[in-house]
Amino acid sequence: MIRLLQINITANWGSHGRIAEEIGQVAMSQGWDSYIAYGRYANPSASKLIRIGSMWDERFHGLQSRLFDNHGLASKRATKDLLQQIERINPDMIHLHNIHGYYLNYPLLFEYLSQKGTPVVWTLHDCWTMTGHCAYFTYAQCEKWKEGCRDCNFKSAYPKSVLFNRSERNFKLKQAAFCSVRNMTLVPVSAWLASIVPQSILKSIPVKMIHNGIDLDVFKPVLPKDLGLPQEKKIVLGVSSVWEKRKGLEDFYKLRTVLDNNYQIVIVGLTEKQTGQLPENIIGVSRTNSAEELAAYYSAADVFVNPTYEDNFPTTNLEALACGTPVLTYRTGGSPEAIDEQTGLVVDTGEVNSLAEGIRKLCNDPNLEERRRLCRQRAVALFNKNDRYQEYLDLYNSLLKQ
């Protein structure tokens, strides 16, 4: 039996965790054995789960990162224990996802991978692999990553470093580690990121772009549930697993001052603190891991708004489309790739007045029902998880034949 091992910060939790889970399910449907090693947060999985380290390992790693800019350089014992388990499993294919997040020592992992020779696929969910510090650089408008990070001006961003700035050292360590594996293929999940990789330290590594997919049996138009939303208003929805500055939460606050009371803004994924700080006339909903509940919110919305300032290929756009809801997004990263002119609108990043204009246009479209049908049709044609994740199986098989 062919064995697949995936490594990610979470297991069947959050967007990346669900992607790894569903890839494992596709593999098992074709007779593979599937393992997922994860750092923290897990929901029940069809794959065999392997916990990497402990809560204390994660906290110590976080302290190392915050004080010394050592992100990805702690967790040595936890990583050595993982390598022993990998040796025991002896996988035929190793698939990396997010290896950052205070749980893994990447030099140890890549030393093992370079010596072992097992084919490696690495899905790039962000830009951390090619920088000396940050996971994204577009918000900071930084291009140091192209030639060599140094004196990082954005070290307060994740993974935050309070004292030291070791971006130049980190950049060189990543370059040495990540370019040491001969049999590795990178999978950016957006055309935008695929266009960036050749400009980075990863330029010598083969690339295969594969868009994310979603479960169309879960994310689909559903009958309205009693969500406590006003029936007489147009529902403007925002969804994120974590609402931070780069996700555009403050732009929803600005939108509230521009839109009249015929529009109800609903934001899903807020912390208790964020909910308490909401302006009047914005409904806040706590984070949910229930895909069915999310589908209900998407289906109830007249428009889904994604005011992200930094992103790769957000799955929230796909989920909204699958539920028949048009998408309005900033022209940021790969976010616009999810839609076309029939299924949504794209406006310049930070242009809140343009967002408001787009909301009015989409919500008052006389052909809104046809637009909703086309949204679902686009999701079915392009973002069916079974089709997208079959691309991974095809890639695995091609690498195993080499």
C-alpha cells in the first residue's frame, strides 16, 4: 500500500487543515494509506494523526520567536521525535503544508528530507518560505525578499519578534535548507503566487500551480435558517478564520459609515473582544468550525465582501461562490482569481467607497438570481475539491514514476 504523510500546523481544522484532510481522503479512496502530522488544533480525521510536540514545546518555540527571531529554529526535540515516526512509517510521498507556526524545526526536517530522497510536495499557502521573516510582504510593500532580506521593517508582524531582527540570517538559513531537497515540487495555490516564486530563493525548484478546492456537498445554497438576521435588509457578509488588520476588519467599520441602513453588515469569525468593539449596526459572530453553519450564512447573504490587504487564494471566496453568493474583493494577491465579471467585482485595495459602490451594484442587480446561479456554476466547474485534489494524486503518481 502506498503511504502518504502530510505535515501541517493543524489537522482538519481551519482552511489549510481541511485541505490536508480532503487530500488524504482522496488518496485513501484510491487505496493509499494516509497520515497527517500536526502541531496544534485537530478535529477528528479519516487519516491517522500524529501530534508534533506538546503545548509546552509550542510555547517555548513562541518565546524563542518573540525574543530572538528564531521562528522555525526551536522545537528540536519535537522534530526529532517526528523524524523517528516518519522513519517508522516510511512514507512513499511527503506533502508539506504550513511548516511554520511554532511547532517544527525546519533545518532538521529538511536535512532529513535531503538525505532520505523521498519525493516531497510542498503546498505554498503564503509567502513565508521565501522571506527572512514575514508570511506576506505586499501590505508592507517590501521587495527585500527578491535578493536577500535584511533589517526587516515588518518584524512586528507574524511571526512577531520583539527584541532581535535576524531576517538576513533567517533568509540564508531558509535558502540553504529549502533548496537542499532534490526531489521536491512546489505547489502555489494561486497564479499570483506562482508568478512570484521564480523571483525568489525558490526559483530553482519545479512549480505546479493547483487552486484550492472545497466540498460542494456542504457549501451549497441552503434554505435560510434562523440566524437572527434582519429579513428586510440586504446582508453584506464578511468571513475570516482570524480577523486582523491585513484582513480588512477596519474597512468594514468604514463601510458602516458609508452604507445606509438598508444594508446589514455581518462579520463571522470574531473574537469575543472584537465583538465587544464593533460599531453599532454591525452583527458579529464568533468563529465556527461548522461548515454547515458557514454555508447558512453565505446563503443568507446578498453579497460576500473580502476586503483583504494580503492573501494568497482565500477559500472563503470559493465557499461564497458555491453557496450562490457573488463576491466583492480587493485587487489583492490571488483573491480576484476566484471570480469573473459574472460572479463578482474587484476594486482597488483600500478603496472603501468603491467597495460600497460595488455592494450597491451587486445587491440591486435586477439579474441577481441569474448571477447567483452562475456563482454556483463557476464553483462546480473550477473548485470542486475532488477535481482539484485529484491533481495532487496525479502529481504524486508522476513523481513516484520518476
